Amino acid sequence: MGQQLFLIDPVARLRPEKDSSVALMQAGQRAGETIWVAEPSDLAAGAGGPQVRATAINTEPWYSAGQCCWLPLNHFQRVWMRKDPPVDEAYLYATHLLELAERQGVQVLNRPASLRAWNEKLGALRFPELMAPTLVAANVEQLSSFAASHGEVVLKPLGGRAGQGVVRASSSGAGLGALLELVTQQQQLPVMIQAFLPQVSDGDKRILLVNGDPLGAVNRKPKAGEFRSNLAVGGHPEATELTAREQEICAALKPALIEAGLFFVGIDVIAGHLSEINVTSPTGIREVEQLGGIPLADLTQERLLQR
């Protein structure tokens, strides 16, 4: 029997019927693993190496907890870093402490260095040929020129999550310059600007990849009057299948994801265009399981334990 540690937000706040981390924990326990939980602030390191203040839990029914105790991180064969963004200073320092455990042979999911290197917006720019027209910049003149070339655009903060702060704008609209000054903090902070894809009204597809292979997907349709399809802002999940183009995107990403140690990833695709590569705490497992009938969490644990 193995030991798996999940570094997550406070466990009492998790919604088991929706939460992907809970799905992975329950699947791990079904596979015979002992499941532990902690928060990134429970990590420490010193002369004795990295350690964590963790609690073993019984996940089904959700949940009962044992006593909290300090353990060396190499007590665990696998550590899941599933803390939700923002990727702030505390998050980054946690990845450095996790790297110490990685050097001791602990498998950290996803690899700490890649959590730092693969910003969920900027990571997709490693594959510009798969994306809609995109620019990342802080210069208002440059951003305005891009908007003029494409008419309708979407502005995305590079540190945002769950659709927060995403704005649709028109090059012909009054006040575009002022808006660009605002979102770039007077040309000091880069933002992502993309050509608006009207096909988003048909949905934004979340595809979950395990070790580079797509195991399931869910289509997220925006609610009436909204262009953002994220479930956190009211998007509606639908069962779906992958198109040939989406299979091509997954195949193109696979070698880079495996090389980077990005074992569990959620990519977003709109109208055959790669939008984001989510690596911190990808969601969607419950929706895939409920709508597609795919035991995605169990398949993920199966592949992990076979490695």
C-alpha cells in the first residue's frame, strides 16, 4: 500500500460532488493507497530535509480525519500539488520545498519546476500554431494595433483563473485605450489579447490529459448573455467527443507535457484552437465522469500506479 499526499486548499471547503481533487483522492483510496492531506503552508525544511504537517483521511464517505502529525516528505511515494491559484509567493516557495522532496525520489504531480515555468496562459504560447491569433504585451499602442487588426478581441490577465478578469472588447468601441491602460496598469503589466472566436457560443472544450493522453472531455457552454464558458461563472457542462483536430492538438502537446513532468493537465480548446494549458489544479473530472460515463479519476490513478 502506497502513501499519497494532496497539498490542497482547506479540506473542509472542498465540495466532493464537484471537486476533482476529491475524485482523485477517492480513486486513490479505492486503489489501496493511504490518502493524506495538507496545505502548502504546512511544508517545512531544515537540516533533516523537507517535511510536512499532514493528516490521514478516510475519503468515503466524505470525509473523516485522523491526527495531524509531522512527517518527512519522503514518507510519501507521490505528492499531488493541487492548491488552487493564485500562483503567488507562497505558492512559488512551496514548489521550491517540493523540489527538495523530488530530489529524494518523491514523485510530485505536477513537477514543481514546471508549475513555475508553465503559466496557464503563457504556456500555450509554446504552440502558437495551435492557437487563435494572440499577443502578450504591456504596450497600449501594440495592443491597440492588434485589436484594430481583429476587430473583436478578448483580454486575459496572465494570473487569472476560472474566467476571472477576462474582458471582451471591440476596436471600434469608445474607451478601448483607457481599458488597455487599466488592465496593463499603465503599461507596466503584460496581458494576453486574442482574436474573439464567436464559435465560443457553441462551447469551450476542457480536455483532461494524463501523461499526455486525452482520457476525457467536457464541453462548457456559456450562459445566456455571457461569452465566458467557465463553470465557475455559470457555464453549462455537456457531454462531448473529441474531434480529429482536437486529437491532433493533444498529440502535438504530448511530448512536451511528458518531458516537463506535467502528468495531469487540462487544456481548453475553442473552435479547434488551443486556448489554455491548465497545470496547477485542473478541474472537470466529475463532469466527465457524470456526463461521459468515463471513470476518469480511477483511470488516472491506475496509470499513476503503473508508472
